[in-house]
Amino acid sequence: MSITGSYGDALSSVSSTGIGEHQGLSLLDNGTFSRFFISQFRGSDYEPSERSGGCNFEMNEGIEIEGGVFFTDIPISINMPDGLILRGIGEAEEENRFIVEEMIERVYFRNGVRIEEEDEVWDVGAHCGLFLWAMVQEAVGDFRYVGFEPVERSRGALRENVKTLLGNGGNWTVYGVAVGKDAGEAEMTHYPRMPGNSALEGHVGERREARATAMKPETAKRLEERAEAVRVEIRPLSSFEGRPTVLKIDVEGAELEVLEGIGEEQWKGLRCVVGEVHDVDGRLETVKGLLEGRGFGVVLEPAGGVADAFILSAIKKI
């Protein structure tokens, strides 16, 4: 097979580094690079994570190699364990990998959390929709899906994945807004290489400090170098029609604001709240107290990767 254009250039670049294909870069027969959970070169042979469940990533065109890390602006395909092919964010492969592993490990479906027939699931901070894939695996019947994702590139992948999972005429809606306590606009710091770490103003500093404990300094530096400031619309959940029965929240520090924006009628129908909560300035206990005051039993478990992050499972008591 002859290799031309970006494929040949990329392969030559890798060969010149002395890294070699045995550390994760290979060329498939269809002319695409396949990187099995490889986003950063190690000093020795790297084995794919045992947590991967058989997933791998493919992208359709060339790559950029910077400081030993693969990056690409081109959308990549994520081959899921059930055979479905979903769209990921090309420049954020390591984050894609981490989220896939979380979904395979069922981090949001523990402690009695389940998706029931005719549930209405609201996904705040939906990213590219991998939580929806996990829901489809867990659901015992049809459900309605409502996704909220303010970052345009992530939202594009989200829409494609929702169509793949639920169909073009499926029972779903995607909103391109951030969610908070009050309506308005705010600046969001968007990280193209880790869009799931994008944060609203007021939470950027705390997330930067938390990442400093979890990332190599050079990785954190590259992340900040590509940061972009974008204006986003913010709306409270109370401004949307519908009554969610299941609410998932992953908003990089703005968890409390999301909960404070839920309408009274929406609280009445809400059976389950799951998500990630960051324990800054007593936020963990505040969130726990708010939910317990609304009649929920709350379980908090440390999340992997970041010291201040906890996985929240809250089930309304009968």
C-alpha cells in the first residue's frame, strides 16, 4: 500500500523521532491512523489500558505531533465495545479516552441509579454524548434525552452521536447553552485540547489549580496555551419546558448554580441526580445539604484523576 500526502508526512515525522510504531501509531489498510488510547508517548512500550473494554480511536486524516503528544483538529471515530462508531473530538483524544473509560466502568450508574421506561434525562454538560451511550446500555425502555452543551465543536459531535444512538426522528433535543442559576451571558474559557475542562468565569482559577495536581507541567502548559475565551448564553433549567426525572451534571465547578436554577415543579418530578462535584469552598457539603433537603439520599465517591472531584449519586427517598 502506498502512503501519500498527510499520511506519509505524518509517518515520516514519527519515524524521525525514533518512537516507532510499537508505541501506538499504526497505519490501517484503509489509510487511517489508529491510535489505541495513545495520546502521549512513554519511555518504554505502552500497553493499552485494561479499562478500555476494547475501544479504539481512528481519525481520517493526518496528525500533528507536538512535544510527544498527538493532536488533530479533525474529528475522530470512537469504536465502542458494542460495535457502534461514535464521533469524538479530534484534538482531545486523551480526554475522549478518559470519558470512555468512565462510561465503561459505569461511574454514573451505581448506588441504585437507573434509567427507567419513559424517563426524561437532562444531560447538563453533555460534551460529545458519551454519557448517552452509557444510558443506552443501561436503559430498560425508551426514554427522552435533553442535552445541554455550550461549546460549539463538542455540540457538533454530540448531535451526530445522538442521531447515531437515538435516530434522526428520536425523542431528543440538544440546546447550545450553558446552565446556571440565572439567565444571562458569561465568558467561558474553552480548552480545545480538553473541551470537557472548559469552565465558566468564576471557576476557571479553581479548575486550573486542580489540574496542576493531576497533569504533568508541560501538558498543563500546552492546555493553557490554546485556551480560548468565548461568550455563552446561560439559562436556568427552570426556563426550559419539561420535567426531568434524571439529571446528570458535569460542569466543571458550576454544579451548585445548576441545582439552584431548577424550578419547583421540576424538583417534584426529579427522581435521580448524578454527576461530578468539585469540593471547593465547601461546595460538596452545600450540594449534599441541598439535595438532602429536597428528600434525596446522597452518596459521594472520589472520582479518579482530580483530587477535588467526587462522583455524586442522589436518589429521591420514597
